[in-house]
Amino acid sequence: MTARLETRAVHAGEARRRPYDALTVPVVMSSAYTFADTEAVQTFVERRELDGTPDRYEYGRYGNPTQDAAERKLADLDGGERALLFSSGMAAITTSVLALLSTGDHLVVAGGAYRRTRAFAAETLPRFGIETSFCGPDEIPERRRPSTRAVFLEIPTNPHLRVADLESIAEWARREGVLTMVDATFATPINLRPIEWGADLVIHSATKYIGGHNDLLAGVVVGRAEQLDAIEEARGILGGVAAPMEAYLVLRGVKTLPIRVHRQNESAQRVAEHLETHPAIARVHYPGLASHPDHAIARRLMTGFGGVVSFEPVGGRPAASACVDRLEIPRIGPTLGGVESIVQQQALFISPDPVERARYGIPDGLIRYAVGIEDIRDLIADLDRALGPLATRGGDRDAT
């Protein structure tokens, strides 16, 4: 039976019969797995050395039954041969890059990227002799060197929600023998499956939409077995494996992922459309709007435009701060993707130094609104209350 995405989110990766006839996948908390006798140990070691795929568990850093079920499910949803679960999204990114790149290699980070990803590429990788170029998606071919090993993209980007033309980039990368790595955290496998458009590896911070309840830290890498085998070896050495309880929470979160994301897509679209006509708003960033510079690309690549809307009130930072403080439903915080709406002035979380903030190209007045699953009527009414005093002041809508 070929099941649709919503059905696979519930059932993929899970055995039909489970221990103790449990309906949910059990959380196996053991850090070590024992052997019946010396012969069993010898058999295990011989097989591990022969083909690297032992048929049983040894130690928690190298695998866990709950983790395996989560990885099978996530691989299925993103269309990859394998998936690997990590202790965080950054652990997934850093381990993957260190596993696949070596001294003398060159990495291209195209478009906007999470600031910690940029810091890793700019500050940590040079210590290992790996160079990085930062550029716009259209500049990738001219940044190509003989040593270029991979291109790293974030789709959509944070917080301007830019959408690069992944299809053309991946096609170019295949011709050049370059890996394409995509952080698709904001999209989720519900809105974008980069492997279908030619990407080699897909990375998610499972802390966000995949977990969906703001109660776990995890990351995942999905792709071909060839690359995942190397990344798994590095994960065993670097130690960034997800704990069994986090793996269980990922399994739980994925089951409702399609329902939650569809709701957040619809609500974010309505929020973006409402804000675009609001007199207190200078600019709205959302790929579902025709005014967004990448709207046509997003419509081609994505089945939904995501649950994050970024906008800039008239009046810059003071107006943005006043708006955020007046909002009653969303909490102020640094995350997104959960059932609760979260809002922030992202630039303020980066640094108190305006020069440092400017390095990341994020205006002080930009608000990132991560829409939860609350009633859209309540969210819009709350926004109108918060923006009302700003609208009465009038002003130039082109000012930020």
C-alpha cells in the first residue's frame, strides 16, 4: 500500500508489532546492551568489522531502538535513504560538515543562514583548514573553486524568508560534483522536500516544527546512505546523539506534524495578508505574498509557505518594541514551530551592539512572528490591538 504523507507521518518507521504489544514505540532508556556470552561478543565484533552493520545494539552513543524508529520515520517523510538523529540542529549541521569536508576543502554558504551556522563556518571551520565563501544564491557559480566540496542553503531563510531556486542550484551542483546541503527547518517535510528537487542532504532543527511542542532539543540529517554512513561514524566520535526520551518526543511530534503545519500555513498566510494592508506596517516578509521577491520560486518548490511571518512596523525599533510588548497571545522568545505563537525582535537577541547586529542584515525594527495553532481570529485581533496606537500616528509606510 502506498500511503500519503499524513498517514506515513503516523505509521512510517514503526514496526507493526511492538514490545509488550504497546501501541506507541517504547522509550528504551538503556545506555548499554548486554551479551549472552563471549561467543556472542565475538560474533558481534566480527560482523561490525566486516560490513559495519551489526544486527544488534551495543552502546547508546551508537544506536537505540527508539532513536532508530524516529530516524526511519523522518527518512520516509523527506524521501531519503537514511536519517540520523542528533542532540540539536546545530549538532546535525556541524557534524555533517565536519564529516564530509576536510582540510583544503571549500564550502559555499549561499543566502541567509542562521547566525550560529554562519559563526561555525566563519570562525570554527578555518581552524580545520576549511574555507567558506558567503554569497547570494545567484553568485554560487562564480564562487566555485576546484576545492569546492559543498553548497549550504537555508530555505526559507531566517528571518526574511527568502527562497532560493533549489532546483537550478542542485542541478548546477550535480554537474560540478558539489554536494547540496539544505537546512529546511522553516519549511518542514510538509512544505518542501529538498531531495525531490536534487539536494543531497536535508537538515532540520527538530526542536522546532518536527517536535512541535517546545519541549525538546534535537536535530536530524536525511539523505543518501553513502553520506549518512560517514556522518554516523562522526556522530559516534563527536557524541552529539539524541537521547532516547528526545527520540520518543520526536516520534510523538511527527504524528501531528502535517495537521499542525497545514494550520500554521493557513494562519500565517492570513496574518501576512492582513499586515500587508495595515497602515502601521511598512513591510511584510512572507513567501506566500505576491509582493515577496521569491514568491514565484516558492510557489513552484513549496506546497505551503510556512508558519513564520516577519514584518516591520512604521517607526523602526521603538515602534516594534511597543508592538511586541502590547501583544497578549504570543510569548517573547527565541524559538518557533511549536503550538504556541512566539514573537521576537530578532536583532535584539543577537547583540546589544548595533554594529554587530548590522553584520547580520536584520533591521532593529523587524519582528519575527512564529504563528502557533491558536484561533486565527484571536491572533489578528491581538495584532490589531498591539498595532492600533501605531496606526493612529500615521507616517510613511516606506519607513523602517
